[in-house]
Amino acid sequence: MPNQRQTATIVFDGKGGASGFTQAIVAAAADPASGQSAAPSADGLFWHPLIPLGKFTHQQYGEFETTAADAAEMIANFNSGLPGPKGIPIDQNAEHLTRGDGAYGWVKSLEIRENTLWGGIEWTTDGIEAVASNRLPYVSPYWVTSTQPHPTYNARNLIIAVALCTRPFFFSQPELHVAASEFVQVPISDTTPDAQSEGGIPMPSPLAEDARKKYEAANGSVTDEEWTKLTKDFATDDDWKEFIAGLADAKTDTPATDASASDAKTEPKTEPKTDAATDIDALKQAKADAEARLAEAVNKLAEAETRASAAEQSTEQLAERVATLEAERNEARAREEIAATDLGSGQRYSPVAVDLLVAQRLNPNAETVAAIEAHMKDHGGKMETVIFGEYPKLTVVAATSGTLPDADWWANKKTTIPADTIAATEAAAKKDSITYREAYDRVIDLRNAG
């Protein structure tokens, strides 16, 4: 985007932060003119412009500017590890509230390209689905441009997070192309050169087949389980040869009489059958032991699943609570900023006007727009105002009382008030050992009374 004054419909949080929206849609082919590609770049990231450099004008907040120096400071803060070690999370919705299901993706790198700050994005499967379905087709970075450091990160010009949303604001940026990865499944061969050492299925030894034939010829058929049990200690060809030789000796090592011949035929049959019966008993016992171990494993699995379910439920409840607190904080922050807006000549928005503007900022829709239009129609084409001091409870203190710790409230408040008010408030808090909220109220009340 050229570095010149432009007029655009944007959201800009005055002294605190700004939101820039860009489209993120899936395209079948790349648009050469956009500089985008449907596939990731050589670094594996999807690069896209996030924040254009230049001057912009808003009807309510006036003019602001993002310079190359601002962008360089954003990159420096990012490279120092802010806002976190994994990068900038793409984990917010249109209102810049953290979603409970994790990140759509992560901005892993930042660069300045032709008067625009670009981000290299690593999408998660959630992000690819949300963008590819055209359900959330735009990205919106949330960054701090305050001249004072952010109270949490102690830095200015810092990109805190990115949202996926439905309402774009910077239309002039090129489209973002997201493409899912392709996977090719490679089957594993069962016939490796050393199948047994590699965990494959070894081929039966010819000696083993010969041994079984001779054994069954002499003793009758056996089952596979019986044969495996009988030969479980045979590891080499010599073991099989010795076994076969033993079968031959059992046939020939007898006197050549009819009676002895009959004994020679029956004796090999009787003893191996006894061994086979013993082996079957052993197999039955092994089966019973295995079933007992399986039952124990099933019980442990059920217990683990119960614990996991409880943990998941607890996590969901925590996520819902965090989302609620974040929504409350955003509402309080919006109400504080709008209530403190100086409209000139001592004018401030009335409480009714504040309510309408807060609703429009947090939930922009046809209903909120219609409500503002009706309000302006009733008040001569503008938002209703009051003289500052006539409604003391319209101040920032009342809007956020009880929603933030006193120290956090004061850190945020100092970014919106003059230096003499800051000094007077801190002096009063220290002198009378009261909170910053109470001290600020006292300072404002004294000024209004004077």
C-alpha cells in the first residue's frame, strides 16, 4: 500500500490499539498479480500482508499513521519472543475474544515488503477448514500502537494476536491463499531381506516342515499350538536336525522281535501324547493368565478414561470462564474509552449514547446500527452529549469499578489521562493510603467542585 493519506472505513482504538482485516480465501490457482501462492513458500509458511503502512482517517477517531519505524519495532518485539515463544496466535474471533478450541494457526515470521508488514502463517487443521469453507474468510491482527508501553508486555508497537472474522476493513490488500497438505501413503513390505530382525514374518524353515511331517508320521497329528509349544526352544538348524535324529533313533533302537517291534511302535506314540496333553494344560493356564491381565488392563483403561473425561470437562469449564472474563474486560475497556472521549467544549457522550456505541463496537449488526440511527434522529442527527461533570458516574472509574485489580486499572487508565492528573492521583493515593480509583475520583470531584 503506498505511504500516503487514504480514507478507509476501519476500526482504530485511538490511543490503545488497532485492528486491520484482510481476506483469507482458498483459491484453486494462484493469482500472479497478488504475489500469493496456493502452496507454502520455501520456508513452509503462507505469507500474507497483515498491516499496511501509511495514514488513515476514521470518522470518529480521526487520523492515525503506521510508519516503517513502527513496523520495524513490531518485528523487533516479535523476534525478542513477544507475545510468546510459538509466535503470534491466530486464536481470536471477530470481537478479538480468545476462542476456547485453540489456535487457527500461528504467525511464525514477520517482514516488511513494499510498505506493508507481512506475516508468514503456519495454519492448523482448524484454520484450514475455517478458511477453506469460507466460514471465516478474513484475518484481523490486533496490535498496540500506544506511546506508552503495554501494561502486560511492557512494549509498544506490538502485535498481540490475530483473529479470523467475517467483516473486512482493509479491502485493498491481496487475497490470502491457503492449501491443505497432501499425503501419500507408502505400504510397508512384509518381505524385507532380514524379515525376522526387522519385525516381519519369517518364512518356515524347511527342516521344521520335515520335522513336523516325521513327528506326525510317528505320533499322529498335532495342532499348531501344540507344535509351537513342543518346538518353542528350537532356534537353529542344528536344533531341528537333532530333533529329527531323535525321531529316527526312537524307531530303530529296539530288538528285532515282534513284541519289541510292537513296543517300538507304541512307545513313541504314548510319551509324546502325554507331553502334548501337558502342553495343552499349560496353554490353558497361559490363556487364563492372559485373560486376567486383559481384564486388569481394561479396568485401568476405564479408570484412565474417567479421569480424562473429568479433566476435559474441567478444561472446558475453565475455557468458558476465561472467555466470559475476557468479554467482560473488553466491554469495560470499550465503555471506558467511549465514556472518556473528549468531544470538545467540555462535552462527553451521554450514558445512553455510551451504551449504544459500546453495543455497536462489540456486536456490530443491523440491530445496533438501527438503534444508533434512531437515536441520532431523535437528537438532531448526532449522538446525545452532556457537559463533563454533570454525570460524575460517566467517568472511566465507574465503568470499570470492580472488574480489574486496582494496579491493572491504573496502568490502563494512565494511557488516557494527562500527566498532571496522573501525578495528582498518585500523590493522593500515597498520602491517604487509598486506592488509585478512590484517589482519581477525589481529584476529579475537586476539579468539578472548583
